[in-house]
Amino acid sequence: MHSFLLIIFTFIIYAQSDVPRPRGVSLSKASLYSPTKDFTCFDGTATIPFSYVNDDYCDCFDGSDEPGTSACLNGVFHCTNAGHRPENIPSSRVNDGVCDCCDGTDEYAEPDLCKNTCEEMGREARAEAQRLADLHKAGNHLRLELIEKGNKKRNEMAEQLTQLEKDKSEALKIKAEKEALKNELEAKENEVLQVYRDAEEKERQKKAEEEREALVKEASEYFSMLDTNDDNLLTLDEVKVVNAFDKNKDGEVDQEEIKHFLGENESLDKDAFISNTWPLLKPLIMSAQGAFQPMEGNEEGDDHDNDEITRDLENDDGDADEENVDEELPHDVDQDIEAEQPGQTYDEETQKIVDEATEARRQWTDAERAVREIESNIRNFQQNLEKDYGLQQEYATLDGQCLEYEDKEYVYKLCLFQKVTQKSKNGGAEVGLGNWGEWAGEDGNKYSVMKYTNGVACWNGPNRMTTVNIHCGLETKMLSVTEPYRCEYKVELATQAACDDSIILQQPSHDEL
């Protein structure tokens, strides 16, 4: 669970054992190296005379015949390290001129090369182990408090979830009642409003017909002006002399412009002009001179001089001021469109039904919102109850607690079981370094490491992630933040929740057990 366990479990003053064993062999494996019989490689691939053991020649594929020499690259040398803790090193390091064992036994070829520092290192390690044991013992009282609070919190959440389920059932019942009332009143509302809708539709159709008639009248009047020979046909000669057809304003109506307005026809009757040409021509006229005004005093069949038509259409290059434009707008354009009414007025009985339906819709909306809020709370409680807060709920009360750590450039924030962020001291937005993922500790204690994953993506790199290593401490705080690899962050966290003094009662009595 904690790094000091290995130290505590192995801090024993070791005495020399009378059990015979080759150099580099641990006491627990001594029985496998019996000088009275042949040696069998650990992988079972070969059996060799015992005299071949530690003869500086690798006979076994697994290197088990050369624990005390460097002949096998995959061999293992055991350092007894009496007074400190034993350890295993690759046998390739034996007699390489570097002191790997604190007792110096790995450099037996040069006995004076290494000083035995095991006693000194053992004292320091035991002192550190004692400090950690004392810390765990002191922190365990606080941990027990967290466990009590965590279980209480979990029980309260379970009770609240049960109550929310009941509230949801009641809220759904109220919502159904409100919906039924709403539907009933809306049916009445639709019935009484249908009269107004029918009247509005009739008025709309009437207005549309009037507008259509006005459009036809306007187009007919203009057609009559252009039809100078009164033959009820608009010919090419009559089109060419009218500046309104001069789209590009180059002083003449060319073939392309004629084709635009007349298509492939050499003449148009009034119906074709109204249907096809007038929609293309009217915007140009209105843009050039504000609008078309029928010539007063002219009766149908009057002769019109081409020069008079040209003068009537030219105006003054379309530079009329806004007042003149408004005055000249034809009957069917915007000034005849009534301003939108702020609200429909109904008779007293109809208004009462509308108000009742409106109130019913409001109450149904409130009921629906209440159901959604309850469902959201239920999901939150369910997610929290499903979270792993430790074997005894010791981490439950830390959920949502936010801690900060500052270095020279950044402020880091860890919100436990939620997210990790980073913000520059020079300003700018927070950068997500990961969201709560899972416990990821190894060596039988998954609660020693937290993983926060799927943070903001690095530039041309992966999404950021953070590993939180948890240690025993008398308060919950961030000890350090580093970035050992690009986009991967490491946080050292101390908390009372990690202090468990029960482990110090399980010290072994011998290193070889």
C-alpha cells in the first residue's frame, strides 16, 4: 500500500546462516543448490554436475547456475546486506567495479573496493520507517473519522436517493395530471380560436387578392405605356427605346438585355408581360427612380411619343431623396402593409379560455421541469454511490474537494474525483489536465494511485493526463506537481485517508520468509 512497507517488512539484523549455499544464493533458495547432487536448472531444461555452479560459464538458459558470477546476463545475484534489507541484482553486475550491495559482496574479486555500509543505511532506513509508522499511527485516528463520515455520507445519499425516487413518482403523477388538463383546455382553446383563425385566413386571402389585382393593374398600366402603337403587343422596337430595359446603363438596350426580358420572343402580349417580364423589370424601375407612377390624364388608347416615355422613365439617375421615394411608392408596396399588432384581442369569453390554457401550459412546464430536476439529482446520487471511495469509504468526503499547488509558472488545481487543471500565472484560461478516471495502484493496493484522463489535447500531441500518487499525511494537500513526460503530469498527494496503522502489525520476523 505504501512505499515504506517494503522497508518495514525487511528491517532485520541478519546473522550468518549455517546453511551451506553458493555465493549469490538467497537463504530461501539454498535447498535448490545441494552439493550432494546434480543441479537442475530452474527452467528444467538441463541437469548439470554441481561443480558447474558458479564456474563462470553459463550452462542454464535461465542463468540459474551462475548466481555468483557475471557469466549469465539473465542471472540473479542475492545481496544478504545484513543490518539493512536484502536485495537482488542482475548477476551481470557482479565484479563490474561498482558497489551495488551495501555489504559489498557483489565485488568479491576486489575485497577492499567496497565498504560495508549496511549498518549505517539500516539505521537511517529504520528511522525513516519508524517516522512513517508514527505518521500512519497518528493519521489513522483522522482516517477513522473520515471512514465514519464517509459511511454516514453514503448512507445519507442512499436515503436521499430513496426519497428522490418517491418524489419522482409523485412528480410524474402531477405532470400527468397537468398534461391532461393542458390538453383539455388546449382543445377548447383551439376550438374557440378557430373562428379567429378562419377570419384571419379570409382577411389574408382578401389582402393577397387585392395585392395581386394591384400588381396586375400596375403592370397593365405600364404595358399600355410601352405599347405605343396600341396593338396589345410589346415589340422589339418598342423595348429598345425604353431606358428601363437598359440594365447596364450604357445608353442602349442590346440583344442580351432584350433576351433577358423577352426570352426568345420577338413580342409579348399583356399576359406574358405581366407574368414574365414585369417581375424582372419592376425592381429596376423602383431602383432607378423610386417607383412607377401612372401618368395621370392619360386614357387607354392615347398616343405616346417615344421621347416622352423615355423622359418619364429616366428621372434623375435614381438620386431621388428618401421623401420622394416614399411618395412615389406604388399602391402595392410596403407603406400599405399594416404594422404588426402587438397582440390579438378576443371577446371576453374567448380570452378567458385562452388565459386558462396559457396557465395550464405554464403549470405543465413547471411540472415537467420538476421531473427533469429530480431525474438529474437521481443520476448524480447514483453516480456517486457507484464511485469507489475505498474499502471503507475513507475517500467519500473528499469528493469535490479542490486543492491548489503553485510553482513558478502555474497554479494547479486538483478537484478530487472530478478533474485536474492548470492555469498560467500570467493569465489565460484554465487547461484541463484530465478528468476522473479510475484507481490505478499496483502491488495489491489500487487505492495508492489515481488516474485522471482525457484532458485537453496537446498541440500535435495526445490528450493530457495526470497520475496522482497518494501518501499518508495529517492533512489533505498537494505536495508537488511535475511533468515527467510531455502532456503527462504527476501529482504527489498527502491525505489522512491513506493512513492505516494496521499494516505495521504485520512485520515479518525474517527476510527470507
